[in-house]
Amino acid sequence: MSVLSSPHFHDEAKAFEFLESVVWADGVTCPHCGIVGGRAYDLSGVRSKPSKKNPEGVVRHGLKKCGECRKQFTVKVGTVFEHARMPLHKMLQAVHLMVSSKKGISAHQLSRVLEVQYKSAWFLAHRIREAMRSGDLAVPFGSGGGAVEVDETYIGHKKDALPMRGGWGHKHTVLALVDRESGKSKWFHIESAKFSNIHPIVLDNIHREARLMTDEARVYKPIGKRFAEHGTTLHGGHTYVDPNDRTIHTNTVEGAFSIFKRGMKGIYQHCGEQHLHRYLAEFEFRYNNRASLGCNDTGRSVAALTGIIGKRLTYAQPRALAIYQ
């Protein structure tokens, strides 16, 4: 049976049951009082207020009542799906389509597949990207003395910035770190490729016993002395692997950038600077949960849904600029 033929993608009641099994894996949790596994009653058969479109109201699937605080809730409360007017089974379809598309899926395509308005699909896509955004800084890369690749790339065009001959000041700057041992990556939107922007990120996210791998950019030379080893390759001289030590290269992070750029240019085509950090979260999530690390489409969907907890996103929020500082 095809994954998209699963019942929770087409039946609203099954959709709530599936999301509850992911979000409440340790027991039903009241989002109002925080009681886990406490008394929670199913309020079956409850309908919404009548309207012209639905004179008898709509069945409120998954509605529960907490036995402690006596407040009503569903599994969507306290997540990025809270107050979403779209049926849950369609939102679960959107999650699956986004995590299973290697280079992403545009809001226009989501609008056609889900049969919803473009604005609804656009906002839903940003909600899902917010769920993908982890911000996890707990475990520094290279803690076992492994190699960590660091590189920056440039994408898009800054608003009102004039193109620069021989420079990148008019483009958005993206910094990425890839841990070869774990296969994980971290992506950051920074203002520019300056010492003051790059050094704090590298120091906060890479263990001092790691082998730092970069290109010959001068910005990495001072900080390279802070690590056990600093390997560089001369990209300007068309050398991409050190001939004396084949482990010195940045080809892994370059490969991650290639997927990112194909997606941004071929699928999304344009991205405002205020939205870039969530697109980076999307590509970082898929890269860190790729098939070569043993994660399939279903596993990625579940991983994305576990990230919806404790996050809210209103329609105005995606327009706020976020740069790592």
C-alpha cells in the first residue's frame, strides 16, 4: 500500500488518532495544566456552531476534556497546528510531501495537490518549516576528534542592493557545518562572511578536539588555531582534495549546498531574506534525516511532527527577519 494511501491522510478521525500517537507517545498531556497521563475524557459527538455552510455544525474530532483543570483541548493545542482552519488530514499530507521531496515542494504545488488557496498553502509550509527547526546546540560536532567541514555560500539578492563585480555583498550569506562522523549538519543565515559573524558559530558548535576542514578563505585562518587540526584546500587553484591527505576536503558540505541551491533556484525560485532561516531549517532537517542515515519518508514525517510541540506561528510572524547574531 502506498504511504499516501494510509487512512490518516484521508480520514479526519484517523488523522487525529495518528497525531495523538506521535505527540502523546508518553500519554495524553493537557496543554493547559501540563498534567501527563492524567484523567482526560473523550468528548465524542460534539459539533461546532451551526453556519450557513454547515447548518448542523462540524464534528470536532479528537476533542478531550481534562479531569484536572476541566478545560477542553485537542492534540493541536500548543503546537504549530493550533487554530489552523485546514483539515488535519490535509496538513499531514503536506508534512509528508515536504519531507519526502528532496529539493522541496512549492506552495503553489501544495495548493494544487491539497486543493486549498495559495495563501493557506504558503502559511502551512512555513508552519511545517518551523516544526523542522530544532536549534539544538547540545552536542558540539567533532567531539570525538572527527572532521567537521565548514563553508559558506551565497544565495538570492538582498533587497535594494546593487550587484557587485567580483563580490558577494549583494547576496544572502549562508554558513553550514557538517560533521562527517555523524553525517549531521547545521545551517545558519548570517549577515556577511566576516570574522565577527563566523567565529562565534564555529566556536559554539564545534568541539576543540575536532579536525576543522575549510577552504583557503582568510576568515578561517585565525580560528583554525583553536582546534586540534585545521585542514585547508586551495579552491582558487582548482584543488578540492589535498593530494597528501585525502581526508582534507570540503566536498561533503559542498554536496549539501548543491542540493540546497537546486531547491532554492529550481523549486522556490525566490526567497525573501526574512524567510531564509526557515528554508534553511527545511533543508537542514531533510539532510539530517536522509536515507543514507537510515531514515525513510515515514520516519521523516514522524520526526517533523515531533517538532510541532510547544511552537506557535501566526500569519504575521514569518515576515520577521531572523539573522544569527
